[in-house]
Amino acid sequence: MDSLIWPSVVVIIGIAAILILRPAFIRLIDRTSKVGKNGLTFERPQEGGKPEPTPLSFDELMKLPITASILDREKHIKTYLQTLNLKDDGEKIDVLIRSLSFSRLEVEFNNIST
């Protein structure tokens, strides 16, 4: 009877993993374009397939849930902007856009690598 414990644990964990990862498996199967002896080939998700969500207003954006980490990051960014001695709000916006673009690109690369 003890010899059946580990195989049953593995089966239970396997079933749980399949149930948890089911949406990801379905997306992966939907993107499969070719299956052969050399492996699977996947299509890239189409950029135009999903309509863009409507942008949030400033009030809606500021009411989104936040964490202590976000508040700490905001303080860090405000302090950093004060040290740059920018001439006007236009320069501040340009610096923030550059920083946001860099952060978004970093997140996209991180998503691709995982």
C-alpha cells in the first residue's frame, strides 16, 4: 500500500497543474500552426485582433488600487524629477514618457523570456 502513495501524489499534482494551467495550454494550442517531427511551430498573436480598451480618465486612473510598493516608487520618481532641474512641464513629460517606454519594453522582454 505504501508503494502507491508517491504515484498517487504525482497524479494529483499533475491533474492540479493541468487545471491551473488550462487557459495557458488552450492559448498555446490555438496558436499552434505546425506540428512535425522537428517540433511545434507557433503563430505570434495578432496585434489587431483585440480592440484597444478605452483610455481611463485621470480620476479613474488615480482611483485604481495601489500598493505600498507603488507609492514608494512614486516618491522615488518625484525625487528623481526634482534633481533633474527641468525647465518646464514639457521636459518633465518627455522624461516620464521615455521612462515609461523603457519600463514597458523591459516588461515585454521579461514576458518573452519566460
